[in-house]
Amino acid sequence: MKTALQQSIPVKAFACSLLLLVVLPAAAHPVNIAMEKAPTQDVVWFYMKMGILHIIPNGFDHILFVVSLCLLSNKIKVILWQATAFTMAHSVTLALSMKGIIAAPPPVIEPIISISIVFVAIENMLLSELKPWRVIIVFFFGLVHGMGFASALNEVGLPRNNFYTSILSFNAGVELGQIAIILLVFFLLINPLGKKVFFRKQVVYPLSACIAVIAGYWTIERLFM
């Protein structure tokens, strides 16, 4: 009988293969002329606010992914470790995408993003505790989400004279939105109920199942509709 770790290896291999298939040479990022002429503090606020709004309220798929990360542990440090791995990964691919080093078309990235939500939600139902490979999986999915974030930034463009400032500001906004979701879920749901006997059966299972169904529908929609 295969262990859970052995069963996860094909998933990791498949995921890595997908990443290699979609990473392609890219063109230079669009330029935001208006922000090139703006003071640095205005650039920081513009892209930070954009990052926050990209998560709350506009990033419903990202919100569901972050909520799913919160459901396999009742320890805030463990949840934040996952969030940190995710942030580090999407920061790398976001910067590389905007630099024109890598690119992936939205029709490829968007289904993988929804599949990542399905995967984490189902894992919440199958496992009773967080396993070491979870952080690795979350890191990989962060790489994919980063290329998705790049699509949003490409619509607006970046100032050439404040390229890294705008990238870091956008990432800071995303991180603030992400932390807000984590703290909300933790203090309203996990902290008061996480150690209760009924928590997994009456909270984690139904909530994860709903998230998996929604994300599964998105996957079908993004692939075939």
C-alpha cells in the first residue's frame, strides 16, 4: 500500500512538468507612462492599493486558496509559513514575468490556478495534519499564481524608472490582503473552533468540499467554455 508521500510524488512531477511547458520567452512589460511622471510615494500607493484590491474584493479565487491554506492546522505560525512560501514563490515569477524573462498565456495559467485550489481543498479533507510536502506544493502553486498576477499588472503597465518599487509595492498589497484573510479566518473560525471535536467533520470537510466544487467548476469553465 502506497504512503501519502509516495502518492504525492506523481502529482509533484506532473505539476513541475506543467510549469516547464508554460514558461516561455516573453516580451518586455508594458510601460505605465502616467506613473513614470509621478513621485515615488504615489507609485508606492498606486501599486500597493492595486495589490490589495486584486485580492480583496476582486480575487475570489485567490481568497479561496488562502482560506484553504488555513484549514489544515489550528496554529497561526504553521498557516503563516504556508503563506510565506506562497508569497516568496509568486514574487519570483511575478518579477520574472514583468521583466520579460518568462511568460505564460492566461488560458494555460488560469485553469492551473483553479486546479491548485481544488488540490489544496481536497488535501484538507484527506489529511488530518499538515505534511512537510504541503509547503513545497504551496510554493509551486505560488509560482503559477505569480504568473497570473503578472497578467493583471500587464493591463496597467509599470514605470521604467520605478520598476522594482512598483513590483514590491504590488506584492506588499497582495501580502496585506492575504494576511487580512488569514487573520479573519483564524480569529473568527479557527481560534474559537479549531480544537473542538466536531471541527473537522462539521467545518473543515463541508467548507473544503464547497471550495473544491467551486474551483472545479472554474477549471471546467476555463478549459472548455
